[in-house]
Amino acid sequence: MKDKFGILVISAFLILVSCSNNENIIKEQKYLTEETKIDTVIKIVEIEKKLNSKVKLGIDVLKNRNFDILQNKKVGLITNQTGVNNELKSTIDILFEAKNVNLSALFGPEHGVRGDIEGGTYVESYIDSKTNLPVYSLYGKTRKPSKEVLNDLDILVYDIQDVGVRSYTFISTLGLAIEAASENNLEFVILDRPNPLGGKKIEGNITENDFISFIGQFPIPYVYGLTCGELAQLLIKEGLINVDESYNIGVIPMENWNRIMIWEDTNLEWIPTSPHIPNDITSYFYPMTGILGELRSALSIGVGYTLPFQIIGTEWIEADKLAEVLNKQNIPGLFFRPISFIPYYAFGKGKTLKGVQIHIINYNELNLTKTQFYIITAIRKLYPEKDFFKIASNDEINMFNKAMGTNKIFKMINNNDSLENIFEFLDKDVEKFREVAKKYHIYN
């Protein structure tokens, strides 16, 4: 883990010394304004919070409760490599080793229980070599646990780290699993985890009915600002999944997490949620370019290189020119650096591609989802003869629309509509959803 503790202690000391020194000279030179004093106090409070607030995950809270809700029950666990406790021990191992827990079956989402399978690859059921337990795939012939595999279980437990974005398929698995539990009279419990994007950002249009798919299973915004536990309760109570409103799930909440925290504030280690999100920084970039990345035969978003989701490039882009055009727009929270790179695989393998690298300057100011539309409209203006949608296949355009939850954005871009109109469409559902979501907040 990064030595955050030492850094924060030193930072706090320096701020305090600075305050003390400035207070000594304030009468003569008035270096400190009231605003500066307040800012300094806020910084000290923030540092103190970070020193004392390592987030305790749902699995750790459950263990401290001696697994009370699992006793005398046959347990099915939906998890993957991200299901670990604060000490990076697998939830599978924790439950398997607990003497008062009867762990009977494992269920794996996209990428499998151990996270070693490429995205989009169907996974077959098998026996886990470490525990000798059956592993039932929820990303194969069936994506919903069947009655046959649930017959011998009493409760399903869900423990997967998500990234807070609608198109990331783990929440689709979550919704279908809740439906299956309800249909088969099983209990369902979520071991809650942080939303790495925080609990404040809500962005993007709500998925339209005609575009419901496994990468957009629910009518929610693209960035939804909820933990899995909160989202699941919203889905049930708002009638967004096929579950009776009276069906109640359990959520084992975290301790020390709050809505202003992004991942780096949690003091937790990041476990790659999928092969192309190897660290917490990448989770911030995923909603910034992921929709555009569905046009995978037309451009690179860094998949196949060392900066997945952080760069945009093709062979024909002039990197300096594109960076200049984007930076002149003074896009809140962002800076664009010209870059050339050679992907190891995927689009542009072995070729020199040119484009921009996205740098986050101020996370709180930026709109993650809108970033890709600044980029694509800038490229279209610079190179009107190059049309990504004509280069991409029909299947890729369909995936773009599914990820968008609508085909209206595709049509607006094709018609060279203004960014203002595109953003107005993206924003139209945000505040209404924000008000609905507040009813299901577990954390302040």
C-alpha cells in the first residue's frame, strides 16, 4: 500500500507549522485572511479523517458479527477475484474456512470467479480446484442462476467490487441473481463495497426500453452514484427488476465510507475488476471513453496498450492539433496531452497510433461521461472526411447504442448536432434520478 499514513502525518505537521508561523506575523503583515484560516482548518480535518478512516468492507463487518446471518444455512456465494477483505483475503476462503458457515456453491460473473477470463468470453461451469466446490457460470449459456442449482441452497451472498458504471456487467448479474433468489424463496445478502467514483457523481441519460441489454440492464443513468447495496434496494423498490416490492434483501453495510470518497480516499488496495481495469485510476477513466470504445475497429481507447481507457488514437490523427483544440475548450477538470503509442494487441496492433492522453486535473469539476463526446466532436471537426460510424461495423454501432442506452446520441453526432444539445440530452434525467436515489442512501 502507498505510504499514505506517513505522507499525511508530514502534511498535517507542515500545515500546523505554517499556521503557527503565519499567526505570529499576522498582526504586522496580515498574511492570513479569514478564508485562508478556514481552508487550513478544513485541510487538517480532512487529513485527520484520512488517518482514521480506513473503510471496513461488508465482508469484514460480517466476520466481526461471526457470520450470524449465515449460520445453519447452505450458502451460495456470487463473487470473483475482487471479493476480498481489508487484508486481501478472498471471501471464498473466509467463508469456506469459517466453522459455522456451510459454503456450498460458487457463482462467477463475466471474467469468472478468479478474474482470469477475457471480457465477452462465455464461461462454462466447473469445479473450483482450491475448495472443490461447484462453480456455476453466470456469463455463459445462462446469466441467471437456475432453479436446479438453487434447489439445495438457503441463501445467496453477493460480494463483488463494481466500478459504478451502468455498462459494467456485474450489476446486471446482481439484478438477475436477486430475481432468481426471489423466485426460488432464497434469502439474498449483499456485502457492500465502495463505489470507486464516489456517491456524488450521477451522469448520463437513462436507458430506454428498446436498448435494455446486458450492458444496460436497468433504466438508470450511465454513472449512478450508488453502492451495490444501495442500487439493489432501488432496483427492487422502484420496480426496475422482476421482483415483488415486498421482497427484502439484506445489506451488510461498510463502516467509515461516505459519499464524497472516491477510491483513493478509502485506504483500500485495488484488485483489478477486469483485465483492462488493473488499478483504481483506470476505473475513473472507464466511463470517460468506454462508450466510444465500442467502435473498436475504428479507433483505440488504449485497450491493448498500457493505458486502457486513458487515451484515444488512430493512425491519421495529428496529436498536437487535437490536443490543442481540446485544451482551448477549457473543459472542466481535464487536460489533454498529445501522445503516440503502439498497441500490443487489439486495434492498431503493432502500428504507431497518434492521439491524446486524458489527464484528470480536478476530479470534482469534471463530468466523466461527457469527456468522450468532447473528443469525438473535436475529431469530426478536424477530420470531417473520417467518420468513425462509417468505419465501425453495424454490430459495433449497435453496441455503442446499447452502451448509450439510446440511439439518439448516435443520430445527434451523425447530424453534427451541437455539444450543447448532446449534453442537454445526457443531463435530462440526472436530477430526477438523484432525488429518487436519495431514498436508498445507506451512507451520508
